[in-house]
Amino acid sequence: MTGPTFALYTPVLRSSHLERLAPLPGFRLLASGRHPDCDDAVLRAAPFPVLLADPDALAADLKADPPDVLEVTEPLWTAEWPASLRLADAVPDALLCTYAIEVLPHPAPPGWERLVAVAFGSAAAARAYDRSCPGAGWTTTVVEERRPRCGRCFPGDDDVVAASGELVFAAELSERKGVDLLLAAWDEVRPAGWRLRVLGWGPRTEQVRAWAQGRDDVDLLVQADRAQVHDAMRRAAAVVLPSRRVEGWREQIGLSLVEGLAHGCRLLTTDETGLAEGLGGEHVVVAAGSGPALADGLRALGEPASTKRLPGREDDSRQQVQRWLAGQVR
């Protein structure tokens, strides 16, 4: 085996983790919980070992086979940080590192100084940590959150593919994700040539279900599986995520935005996401929490194009982070 061994801990296992992480030699993924979007088929096909267990069992696994690198949750995910420190105590000689995407500064919990290396998913996250953890002596880098083209949906060599007139919202049906603003803006604009496809569930599910009932310009799929999400992204011309700030929370990245980019989609989002300052060109960024601004964003999309251009096949940014963190071992 060449290179350092690497264990990554997450409190919530998601399909996107399994799809995006690289099967590096000596890599394993540890999780203490499972998100509803984690498909059994995706889990079975994972190209690296996955241990889903309680923290005691995870700590025992680390003690039995100590990794050279232990990636834990970011300290500004304060509710999960104590579990990360508990696992770090099991392997005190491992390089302790994290991947950080939180963009809302707030007081950091005790123990954040134990981190040795931090990779940030956006410049906004780096600024948030500068404010939250002043004087940190970490080794850091910024790897802007991006995905290459989705090889599952586009295995061929074509750079330009067909697109439907579908605008996809694939996220929690909640106030913070702005789904209520989207419904109102859609009713106001009724954008020509577009069809809205909503995938998700959450506290606004029944409101969205009632709104979508009987409409011929809207499709609703509650609790979509990964195959259905990929199908929606593959066909869509654009992805919308009108996130807005609520108490104690701001959109860090927005998984559906990253997946939209991987499928060649245009994005309509707000200035709350950590991706916002890096989006330009064909993408539309509007002020968060404003119904009129979101309606203007729908108008700015214009009529949907019949084709879309796919991104390249370079390494996923998450895989770049893995390699950078592993490279910090001396």
C-alpha cells in the first residue's frame, strides 16, 4: 500500500458522499447516522469500506486500525463537534483535519485548536473561520466546491447534450430553502417554455402538494431516490435554489447547485450560498428573501435552450480535498 491511510468521519451518511469521494488506497468512510437520501444501491456499490455504527464502535475501529489522517466534522458544526473530538481521542497520533463549508460566523467550540489542516469549500467559508477562530495556526487551502460532469448520466464523450425545458428544485421543502418564495414567483411570472419539477420533502410538503395539484406546468416528486434525482438533473436546463437566511443558518453550498453544475445546468440562486461570488455568465444570482427579486430571476432565465454544455472530467473538488489533506502527512 502506498501513501497515508485515511479515515473520514461524517455523522450523516449521504449518497453524495459515496458518489463523490475517491477510492484512495487505505481510505475508509465512517458514519454514525444515515440521511434519508442514502440509497441502499449506492451504499452497496461504494468503492471503499464504509462502517455505519455508533460512536463507540467507530472509536474501536479507529483504535484497532489507526489511520495516518483522520478527517472529522468542521468545528462550526457545533452539535457534532464533540463526537469528532471523541474519535480524535481514539487516534491521538493521526493528523486531525477537516473540510469546512460553514459561511455563518459564530463562536467556535472548545477544541478547535486541535485541528492541523483545514480545506475550505469556498472563500466565504474561509472568511467565516477567520472571524470565528482568530489566530488559528492551521495549514489551509481553498478548493472551490465543484463537480466534474456526471459520469453516471453522461458516460459518452459529447460536450453538448439535449436539455428539456425543466427547471428543477431538488431540496428540502422549507422556508430556509425558499420554496414558498418559488411558488409565489412562479405564479407571478409563469415563465414561457419552462416546466417546474420539484423533488423533496420537509415542513412545507403539504403546501407544495396542494399548490401543485391539478397543474400542467408543475411536477412534484416527494422523497425522490437517487436515480430519480439524477434523471431530473440529466434532463433539466436549469436548477433553482432560492435559499434565505434563518436564525442560526445560512446556505453553505447547496447540494442541488453542485449537482446542477455537474449536469450542465444553469443556476438560479441567491447571494446566500457560498458559491454565489464564483457564479457568473449564464447563471443568475438574486437577493435572498425577496419575492420580486426571485421573479426577476425567473424572467432573466429567458426561454429554455434545447441543449446544454457539460463541464469537463477533472477531479471532483471533494477528491482534490482528500488528496490535499493526505499530502499534509510528513
